[in-house]
Amino acid sequence: MYDLVIVGAGPYGLSVAAHAAAEGLGLRTFGRPMECWHAMPSAMFLKSEPWASHLSDPEGRYGLDAYAASRGVRAEHGVPLPVGFFAAYGDWFARQAVPALDERLVTSVAPVADGTFTVTAEDGETVRTRTVALAVGVLPFLEIPGPLRGLPRRYVTHSSHHGELDGFAGRDVTVIGAGQAALETAALLTERGAAVRILARSGRLNWNTVPPALERGRWQSLRAPHTGLGCGWRNRLYADTPGIFRRLPAATRERIFDSALGPAGAWWLRERFAKVEDVRLGQRVTAATVTADDRLRLDVAGADGTAGVVETDHVVAATGFVPSLDRADVLAPALRSGLRRVGAGGAPEVGALFESSHPGLFLAGLLTAPSYGPSMRFVFGATYTAGRLVKGVRQRLRADGRSGAGRSGGGRIGRPRAGGERVAAGAS
């Protein structure tokens, strides 16, 4: 029986695991480390600053700057880092700070009558645990516009489905969206020889400005302080006070979640994006059908009600992610349906120290953003989350009369190895 099982091995899952291991909890972490990041096109870059992209360990020994130094690289403010470098950093962090990492995926988390949980791995093997931290990242929550749902992936994909984009050379591709994922995907496709258009509901494209120097005059720093979410006092509130955000009225939280830090391209992408010649703003897809010559016909409507048609070989929907519990398929149906929800999107209500309304089930990452604010949509939020969530686990174990003293036993998959070595039993 484990004290804590973590489902997910991205920035949030690995950070929670590092704090739990340091607390001596009987721990198991499931997931392929940094899987989403490894799957991105190699030519993509981090949008966030290096100093705002650390995974979290209690002593702060394994930050991105420490990894960069070990590689002889300087992680500098205002210099974007390749996503592959960040993914490799996450792997390094896991080796340093996360023991007993099992690379199998989890197919089910189900409650047991005695208040514990059964966690089932992809090969059918199970473990029992007193608490669970769900840190499954963003992929389960990807959003595709309604008219495009259900079409085969040969015609429609989400931007997160793609690694390298070389296979689109010579093809006509329509990218839907106006955020960083859409703009960078369009630029990469253009650079690889595709004929690309952008289609977006937004009436304009927004671009982040070049970040000011970290060392500035006192007045400039007071007027627009640096934060891990960008400059400005509003961003500072989102970055530094997620706990206060959680206490706002539900309607206020929902409004801010829907509007704060909206779609925008990184400053360093603007010059590359200029090569995308066909940009159609203020338009949305109303219907999509496969044509007789095996292309996709998109019926589109403008903001003024005008109608049009676009024919294309493929659509890439760079339309973000929606933190709805209905998409958290890893939770057993009865557990999922019994959780309290907030907002029209059906996100889970997350209480103090990141515990859901079901005792012992803790949440991390995007699912907590409607409760804790915009920072939980970014790697930056992992630092706020990890230590507090583990504190919540310790409190839950004490409340249930369990010490959380690092006990583990029946139902263990494999054997944890010294030095944080990864356990990949049954991994494909």
C-alpha cells in the first residue's frame, strides 16, 4: 500500500514527486517523463523565460539553470530555449529527484470502500494507495472546434498531435487559431514547404513585446514588475497569489480564467510568421465535409455574417485545451461524476492544498486553473503547487490515522531502485 501514487510525469507530476520523495512518503509515479514535450517539433521554442520554467524540488537544486550549467549552456533572459532542451531538462530532473518512476501509463483510478484507491496500469496490473495526485497534463483536454470533431485524423488533427511537420511539404494546410501554437505551427509548416493559411475567430493577432531587461530602473520595475507570466501588476497577482485567486467569487474566477493571458504570439516568432501570406481573421468554421477529390471543404462565416468556403488538404486545430472533468477518462466514472465542479466548462472544484471534493484525490496542473488561476496553465505554476499539494497529502494521511512515514508494500509494481533510477517495467 502506497501513501501516494502520482499519475503523470510532466512538469507538475515530477515536481510533486520530488517533494513527496523528500518528505519520505511511500511513493509511486506513473507516466512517460515529459512525453508531451518530447513529442513537439524540434524547431519549437519555449515561450516562457528560462527563469520562469523551473521544475520544483524542495531545496531548489535542480532548476533549469542548474541543468543548463551542467551542459555548458547559459539559460539567459530574453533568449528562447528549444523545447527539446526543456524536455531533456525534465528527464534530468527525474533522474536526480524522482525515485521509482514507472513509465507505464495509467488507465484507471478508482476509489475503494475503505477510503483508499486502486490504480490500474496499462497492462492491467494494479496497485493500492492511500492518496492519488492526478497530474495528467493537457493532452486529455485538447479542444477541436465542433464542426471538425469526428473527422478522421488524415483530414483534421490538433496541434499537439504533431512532432516533426516534414510530411506536409507541398500540401495545402489550414491552421485554426490565433495563439502561440497556431502561429508557430503555421510558421514551421511554411518553412517546410506547405501552403499555409491561418483561420481565426479573433479580429486581430496579438504579439508579446520584447521583455525588458531584468535589471531596470526603480520606476520601470515598479510600473511593470517582472513575473513568471509576463510583466505587469495584474500578472504579478496571478503569479504570486493563486491562493487569493481561489477565494474570489466563482463567477469572477471564471471570467478571469476565460479572458486572462489570452492568445498571443511570442515576440521572437513575429519575423518568421511574416512568411505566412494567407491570414484570415474574424472567421469561424461552421461546417466541414470531405469532397469527392479527397480534400476538406470548410464553410466559414465572418463576424459580419458573410459566408465563404475554403478547400484544403488538412486542418490543424491549434485551439487549446479545456479542463473539463468529462475528459478525465482515467478517473473511474463513479469517481468522476461525484466530484464537485465549477464553471460552465465543468472543471473540478479544488480546495485548499489542491485536494478535490473526494478525500484523498489531489489535482495538479490545468485542471486546477479555474480554481487557482492562470498560472496553473503554465510550467511556472508547478512551483506553487508541488509543496502545497504534498502538505495536503500529509494532512490527509494524518486525518485518516495514517502516518505517511514512507510505508509501501502489497501491490507494488516492480522495485524502486536507489539513486532515483527509472523503473520501466512493462513500458513500451
